[in-house]
Amino acid sequence: MSVGFWYVHEANAGSTETVVVILLRPPADKIAILRHLETLADKLAEKLQKSSRLPCLYEFGGQHLQEVVH
């Protein structure tokens, strides 16, 4: 399963950027998947606070968010 996020960061002139995250072990339960996505969004926001732009592809296993180099 994968999920896409769009963000606008003032540091990159307000352009809209896209991040795709491959969910390695997504929960089957609807409420659990929402919590999983909230955790993921928080982790992406933390990374974005440290940089003006995020890599375009990540993998997320529930705890760790790792960039996929292609």
C-alpha cells in the first residue's frame, strides 16, 4: 500500500511538493490505519522542519521512516 502527501513550504518559494510513502506493514483495521497515517504525517513534518524539501519516496514500517533511493 502507498500513500501520497502534498505540502507547501515557504522556504521553497511556496511550490507544492509531493511525497509518496510505501507502507510496509499497514494495519488492516480502519481506525488503526488512521493512527498509522497520523504517525507517518508527524514523522514527515519533523523531517520537513529540518529541511525545506523532502525526498519524493519513503518506506514506513510503523516506527521508522526511511528514504528510498532510486
